[in-house]
Amino acid sequence: MSASNDSFGKTIGVAVGLCLLCSLAVSGAAVALKKDQQANKAADVQRSILLASGLLKEGEAGDVTALFANVETLIIDMESGEKVEGVDVAKFNQRKLAKTPGANKVLTKDEDIAKIKRRSKQAKVYLVRENGKLKSIVLPVHGYGLFSTLYGFIALEADTKTVVGLKYYEHKETPGLGGEIVNPQWIAKWPGRTALNDQYEPIIKLSKTGVKNDNEIDALSGATMTSRGVENMMAYWLGKDGFGPFLKNIRGGKHGV
């Protein structure tokens, strides 16, 4: 007597076979699309840099590749603020280095106001020039908000004190609350604000009670922890433990200024 085609074993076999075929299809698609995904991510980061620097306006399409030709990319040593030679800029991965023993600095509790635990000993920074003269400096910043680490860029004028612009490109904060860090209306409040005082100490603040001074930005409504996270990351990255040494070198005429 022949075995039934509806046997339990055959049903399991068909199900397993279908699962394997689907897995292979999904894996193949992921591999095939990986380069495109990486290219899109790189283009998104470049677009964020252009938006922070003012080379591109929110809502504009623009040729990102052409506009980015006006941006000089440097790898710097965080302790000295000096340019690091012989590093492949295209392959430099600051996030990966921040997790790599020997390539990172583990922060003390007092140092870690941005709640990042450790940072790379090197960083990628960007200089925008106009007719050979430094126009703005774009710095990568990140720090913890309420639910996630926020990643973005802040751009300063050549005086290293005045904000040109701000742009966040990655976060997992609450939509409508902390997620408002990407709202163009809130971002538009940053240009012209004073980030550092005359002693070049970070002084940018997010205020819940209205803006009274040129170093203040309106805090995000209903998002106290995210607002605090933004303020703390600016204090860290613009301070002596962050990009302070690099900004000091800029003021001293280094890096082609």
C-alpha cells in the first residue's frame, strides 16, 4: 500500500524546504543590496553635513556629490587636535573604533556627561571653504537622549564660537516629543546662537522658560531628557575632552586656516 501524500513527514519536509528557499532568497537580496544600502547611508550622512553647514537648505534636492566637493575631510587626533596622516578617510569608522580597545578612550563618570561610555581616539571632521577661506567647521556629535543615542552634526563659523547649523540624522526618540530634534522649525532656531564664550568654553543651553540670551535654544516641549541629552552632548563635544583641542588649533591658524 503506498504511503499517503498527506503524511505528517511530507508536510514537515515541504514546510522546511519552503523556509530554506525563503531564507536563501532573503539572504541573497540582503547581500545584493548591501552596497546600495551603504551608498545610500553615506549619501545621507553627507547630506546631513551639507544641511548643518548651510551649503544645502532643508527641502532642497541639490546635487549632494557636487556640493560635497566644497568640503574638506580630515581625520584628527582628539587629544592633540592635529591632523592624522595616512588614514583612509573613506574607510574610517569612528563608531567601530569607539568600541575597539586601544583605539578608544574609556570615559570616567565625570567626563561622560554625554553618556557615551567611550569615544574613539580619532575623529572625522569637516572644513568648508569659500574662495580659499574657512567658512565653517562641521563636527560630528553624539550622546544619549531618553531612549537612544542621537547622532548628528553641528557646524560652527570660523570664529569657532557661533553656530551655523545643526542636523541630526539618526535617533530612536519618541515621535512628537524627543523626535522633534529633526523638526526643521526647531533646527532653524540654532543658527547664530553662541556655542562658546570668550574663553572658548561651551555655554549652549536648552531653556524651558524662554530664550533670554544668545546662547539659549528653546527646549523640546515635553522632552526633558532628550533636551538634556542635546545640551550635555554639546558641552562634551565642544569642550576640552571633545573637539576643544582641534578648535584651539583652528584659532591658532592650523589646518590651513
